[in-house]
Amino acid sequence: MTNSNQSLTQTHITSWSKTLSQPGARQYTVASVNWKGHYKRLRLEPGPHYLNVPLSGCVGKGDRIVISDEAVSVVCKYGETTLLPVYVARETLRLGDLEIGVVVKEITEADELRAYQSLADFHYRGKAIFGRTAKLIVRAFHPLFPQVLGYIELATPLYMNKARANILNAPFRQNGISWQSWDMDTTRRYIHLLVRVARCVVYPEFRGLGLGQMLMRHAAEFAIDRWQVANMKPLFLEIAADMLKFVPFAERAGLTFIGETEGNLSRVYEDMEYLIRNVQRIEDGEIVQEESSGIVDQQVARMQRALKLVEQEGIAPEELLARLHNLSRESALRDFALFHEIVSLPKPSYIKGLTPEAEEFIHARAAQVGPKHAQRPRLDFAEPIISPIQLRNFGVTFHSQVRRTQQSHAIQHAFGISPDGIHTTVLRDLTVAVDPGQIVLVVGPSGSGKTTLLNFLMRRDQVGLPDGLEMAGTLELPSNYRPGVFEPIKSKRALIEILADKSVSQALHLMGLVGLSDAYVYLKRFDELSKGQQFRAMLARLISSNANVWLLDEFCSNLDPVTANVVADKLQRTARQLGVTVIAAAPHCQYFLHSLKPDLVIQLTTAWEHTVLSGKRFMQQVKTVHDAVQPQSLRLRAEYLRAVRQGKKRATIRRGKQPIKPGLLLLESGSDCQVADVTAVKYCQVKNLTAEDAIADGFGDLDELIETLFNIYPNLQYSHYVTVIQFDVFLTEPT
């Protein structure tokens, strides 16, 4: 398993590779490609030689490859694309004071492939993408996280895209590539100058944290230097998906909107009516011949699905056609479970130039064409409260009576209290002002009055308080005060039905806003969701209620630390975006405090003791230290990293007992990085090192190894312990 790569933070725009000009570079032709689970095995001629490359390696039979001491590349028409070292880049997710190290990379391990397949199956139920594809994953190392947090999949472009044709339909020239207009001949010749983002999937609990944008950025970097089809390197990265209307991560990742794909909504009735009426002629080959275009073939496939649907639903073809005849965008969305294999809706389309010249061309053309977004669904958010929530010397006392019994009378005698009147003061002399749009955290142990305070805030007025409840002081609420409380959704209907009272598009937009953008989540009941998803669903329902003050009791009390951080971050970002005031109560807050970022904190301890302080000051007092979980890594000298890639070095020896475990290891030299798979870790004294250890570490014999160790570690003794770390990598040197 290997890997490599470049700078992790800067936008990576490279020039053509120069592998062919490097001393000692050798050329081979790929005689065959065999899939071996999580990697591909190339047979090379002359030879035969064999070379392992990642599944995402863009290489096929007949391709010419060049192998140098630094890399393996595929020879293309206008340069080269890199096969090895493997693409890998470090990234850090930050949630409050929680920092999580992740790696964006090609799949290089069997466990990574299984984790990717599980996530893909969850979202797409085994539906495959045909043609050349390449996948990048976000690999996590936190013990509470899934191994793969998300992935992005590149694929060959779809042949027809009206929005793309409009934007490319102008003179263009770069590196020997040129056209005057994007007509059918140009499309046939240069279609592979485009690479398509076919899928971008983020694990449901980690939506809204920027992982989609991160994956899009790395997909562009990968495509620049590693994607090729028919020996043609891409100049443009594109994506078209209906969900981009509700989750605009492509735009945030720097892609340019170029219009919508055409879809077939306007003509689906006419197409299906003609094909179903002539089904026998089609089966006889009278209408559709074998050499017909892919577009017609796709229509016939839709006809077959329509006929299958007629059979499954037990309806007449005329009834299905009638429903298609009256189909609108809203009804198609509402019935997408029924029509999703027949109807193709217009999809927002985005594109990015992968070279400065291509990007400049796209920006200029977008300015000239002026593509218009389809009308986006409007959500009627509540207006913020117009004045502060004021509590002055606020207090609450409970009065209760206990029936006189022999047992209660005994308590009276023992403790000197009367069962006729028990008075419990829960809050006393609380004075605080909550400004519009503030996020307020109420903290304190059980019984300190958190729930009581929120219960009072739920009431628009204090008229008709329950018997035995007495309020002291004043509570002033704004005239437009509309409180809403987080509470479970008790309905057994699918989530999309609950939230789509007025419009399916509005519901999808709302669910995208809270991070529930997943087709299968839309169709689940509330009680089928995870705890984190349930919180987001409650948030979506609260937004749709037009409440301008959100009240949350026992906030995050039943969530793990990681999910609590995700949930708190999503809540505060959404609330600040909408101008909503939030008052959240929790007995413990150390796990999510720095993600919630409260403006004000009310500390309740007892009925007579409380403190009001700024959120900033409280966060300074509560310093939560999280162990930052990072991928295993070791630094190597540049010459040693080169030896690893050449297959001459299969181990590294470090002083002391290093906490290295079997599994993924990043070998780093400067900004260069190589993925390795640790196969064995051995602790031994220097005097017990063997000749096999020396050879694995790239030395000729044991004496040479020990001499080098003493030079690197001047105070090292024969009795000292060292760690022998053995690993495997994808070889850049054919075997």
C-alpha cells in the first residue's frame, strides 16, 4: 500500500509531469489489468513484470507507463498522469476545541474498501457506476468514528448536458487543444476533457461540517494530475445533481453554476406514450435498431421500467400514462419512489476549470451566458424577537400539602416539619437579560431549577399558573415572542411527510439546512433515526414552526461526546444564520461547550446561589482537553522515503519503544507523504537486532545498520531498546 502526495492546504494546480525526462526512467506497456480486491495488478511488457496500483489508478490495457525513481506515470496526449505514489493528504476537522485528524486518500487497504462499500451500499443499495471511476475516501482514526466518514467518486462524463454545451460553446485553446464551438463533432472529440463527480457521500452524523467541500477540493487536485481517459487529461471538473439545489456544497467548494440539465419532465408523457404504444414494434427491432444512439436506448430502458411498474402496481398502462401526463416537479418529488426510474428532473450543473486558462474561460463564459438558477424554495423563517427577554429578581416556589397519615405524622415528629404546607424555593432573585439572537446556556445539577426556568419561558403569559406554583419578581417577554421547544416527533409517518405540509421542495431545503440530506432518511420514521438524526429532525420541525425562541432542556445529555459536538455546532450555526434566540439547559456541558459557543451562561447551583457571566469567560474557565486523534506517522529522510518507494526499504528502526500499531502509517518527508501498512512491530535491544532486520531496513548487513543507528542516535547503547517497524507499500518498482 503506498502513498504520496503534495501540499495539503494550498490549491494544487500543477504543470505537466516530467517523468519521461528523469534519468533512468523506463517505459512499459500494460498488457493486462486484473482486479485483486482492494487493488489492481498490472502485467507489464516487456517483461513480464507486475505492478500493484490502487483501484482508482486511471490505467488500462494498452496504456504506456513510465517508471522512475520517484513515480509511476501514464503517458497521455498532452503530458502524463500519476499512478504512484498514491494520493494522500492530511486534514483536520475542528469542532469547538475538539480536533480530529483525518486523511483524504485513495483506497489502499481491504478494511478501507469494506468500509467504503458499506457506506455506498447504505446510500445506493448496490447501484454501480459504469465506465472508469476513481474514489477518494475520508479516513478517520478516532475510536468512536466509522473508518470512512465520506467518499467522492469521479467518473466519465454523461454525453449530453445542455448547460455544459452552452457554457463551452465558444472558442477555446490550450496545450494543443482547441475548438471554435462545442458542437457534436467537438463533443465526440473532446468529451474526455471533462471528469464528472458522480457521487459525494458523507456519513449521516457528520453532515454540515464541510466534508463535502473538502472532498470536492481533493477531487479537483486528484483529477488535475491523476485522471485520464483515452490518454486525455481533463481540463474541467463537473457535477450535476438535483440535491445541489438544497445542499449547495459545490458552489461553496468553488465550482461555477452554469445552468440546469434538461431532464425529461416536459416530454416524459409523450416519450412513454409513443414507446408503450409501439412496444411490439420495438421488440421486433422495427423502430429501434442495434446501432441506435445511447439516448434512444435509455428511453427504451425507461419504457421497460414503466411496463414493470405497471405490473408491480397492478394498474393499467393508461392509468400510468395519465399520471405522467399530469406530472409536475412537485408531484414527481412527492412520488419519486414510484417514478424515480422513469422521470429525470432538471439538475443544477456546476463546473470548474482545472487549469488557470480553463478556469478563466469558465468564469468569462458564465458572465456572458448568465445562467439563471431555477426558483429556489423559499422558507418563511420567523422574525427575531424585537426586544430582550427580561428577568428581574425572578423566583419560583412550589407549595404542596401531604395527606396526614400515620407515616407522615411520624416524619413530622422526627423532623419538626408540618405535612400541611411544604414550601420549596427552586429559583430566587435571578436577574438577567437575554438579547435577541443570543445563545444562552443554563447549567447546573439536577434540582437546581433549569427545567423550571424553561417551563416558565414556554408560557407567553403567567396567567393561570398551576395550583401551588408561585412566581416572584418579573418576567418580561417581547411582544412578538414565539417560543418553541425541542421534543420528540411522535408521528409514525415518514419524515418527509411530516415536514412537507406545503411543499416537498421546501421540506428538502429545510432538511438540507439541518444536515439531513439523505434520500433514505427522508423515508424513515422519527423512531428509526439515530440520536443525532433525531435531534436534527426536531430542529427542522422547530424551524418550520416559525418559533423565534428555541428552548432545549437536557441538551445533548444522551449523546456521545463526538455527536454532542456535531449537534451543538449545527445548532449554533443554524440559529445564528436565522437570527433565532436559543436557551439550552444541560447538567453537563464540557463535551459540547466550545462547539455551542454560548453568548451568555447562567450557572444555577442552589435556589439561592446563581451566577450570570459571559460565554467567553465561562469557556475560558472550562478548559476541555481532548486528545487529538491523529493518524500514525513517522518522519523519514528524503533518501529513505525514495528507498521505500523503490521497494528497497521495508522497515524502519527507531530508538525506544514506539507506540506504533499494525495498520495504516504515514511516512513523511517535508510535505511529501507515503502510505504504508504496518505488518509487524518488534521491540528488542540493539544487541539482538538481526541481519534480516538490516536487510528489511535497506542495509547491506547488520554492521552497517548498527553503525548508522549509532550515528543517528549518538547516546544509543547496545543494551537500549529499539522498535523495528515492518511495513508493506505499493511498489513503484515492478517485480
